Amino acid sequence: MSETKEQRVLQFVLQNAIRGDPKSVIDNIDKYCSQREWAMNVGDQKGLILDNVLKESNPNTVLELGTYCGYSTVRIARLLKPGARFLTVEFNPAFAAVAKQIIEFAGLKDKVQVIEGNTQDIIPQLKKKYEVDKLDFVFVDHWKDKYLPDTQLLEKCGLLAKGSVVLADNVITPGAPEFLKYVRTCGRYDCTNYPSFLEYMDERDALEKAVFRG
Ligand SMILES: Cc1ncnc2c1ncn2[C@@H]1O[C@H](/C=C/CNC(=O)c2cc(-c3ccc(F)cc3)cc(O)c2O)C[C@H]1O
Ligand SMILES: [Mg+2]
């Protein structure tokens, strides 16, 4: 049966990256997706901003919405302190299967829990089923029309505390206008925009950091 693009990305990593070396996994995904087939990874330019915002936050508990192939999952997991908890949610089984193999190849299997499911179903289960109290850092990179409902769901479920960081990809391209308007005007977040470029392209994009005021 014909391979998918995501399977080709995985194969390229398995054949070219160094097992147990997260940076070589990241670099090889960027190499494949910039030279051979574009894919919706956060990429290296926005990835550097993600790295820096994450380091500033130094989180104990991290949630990612939209694992895809696990590129940002590896970027995040490689920077977490020992004992930190990291949950990532993906509802496409084929993407989750690729991500799990990429995460394991990078040597980060024990740092990440890949949860297969829809974020709107998983978020309400985080407290009881996944024993999460509060989230220190949330990376939002799934369907763009889900950014707002899921942010409001995180609030409703009592998962955000004063200082919790919500970092959203693609607030320019493809854009998440309702999310952006909400976090910037609802009065419950301090927002910072980080202008950058769309992964592997020259088009403009940006990350938005929304820090919950509690
Ligand atoms: C609700 C829900 N629950 C669990 N997983 C969910 C979910 N919604 C999506 N997902 C999963 O996240 C992933 C989805 C990510 C969506 N990201 C995108 O659509 C996306 C699109 C572009 C883009 C930019 C310019 C262009 F011309 C074309 C595309 C760039 C990006 O960085 C993106 O993240 C994979 C999907 O299965
Ligand atoms: Mg994205």
C-alpha cells in the first residue's frame, strides 16, 4: 500500500538521524521537509522561539495539542527537567504511530505520554484519569478552529493557574483570529507576539504567548 508523507518523514529519520540524539532527529526532519516534502512541523525558526519560551517557563507539567509527527514533541521533551510530566494529544492514529516511533528513536519515550484522542474529550479527563493538577505550559498546534474552544475548556476544567503559559503556533498563517482576539481582550491573559516565518517558507507567521493571570 502506498506510503504516506508522514511515513516517508519517519523513514528518513530512521535512516539518517542518530538514535538517542534529539537534535539530530529535529535537524533531519527539518532537512527532509525543507528539501523534499513540506510538512506542518513548527520548524527551526519558530522552534527556536518555542525553545526559549519553554526554557523561561521551566515547567513541571506540559500539554501539547496536536502531536502530528512529534517534531515539536521532541523539541519540547529534550528541554524538560528530570521528573517533569509531558502529555501530547493526537487523534489521527497514523500520525500518532509515526510520532511514537520518532519520539522513541530520539530516546525520549520515558519523558512523553502520547494520548490518542480528541482534545475536547481528553482535556476534561486530565485531572482525574491523568492525575494532572495544573498545567504550567501548553503548546497549541492542532486544527486552528480548535484553539479557542480548547483554551476555554482548559480554563473551565481548572487546569490553568497564575503564570500558566499558553503558546500558540500559526497565529498569522493559517491564522487563529478568534483565539487571538479572545486571549488579547478577555482580560485573563498577558499576551506577547513573536513574529517569525512559516516553517520552510518565506511567508510570515508568528507565535502568540498568552500567560494566564489566575
Ligand atoms: C481536536 C483535535 N484533537 C486531537 N488532535 C488533533 C485535533 N485537531 C487536529 N489534531 C491533530 O493535530 C495535527 C493538526 C495540525 C493542524 N496544523 C495545521 O493545520 C497547520 C497548517 C499550516 C499551513 C500553513 C500554510 C499553508 F499554506 C498550509 C498549511 C502550518 C502549520 O504550522 C500548521 O500547524 C494533526 C491532527 O491530526
Ligand atoms: Mg503549526
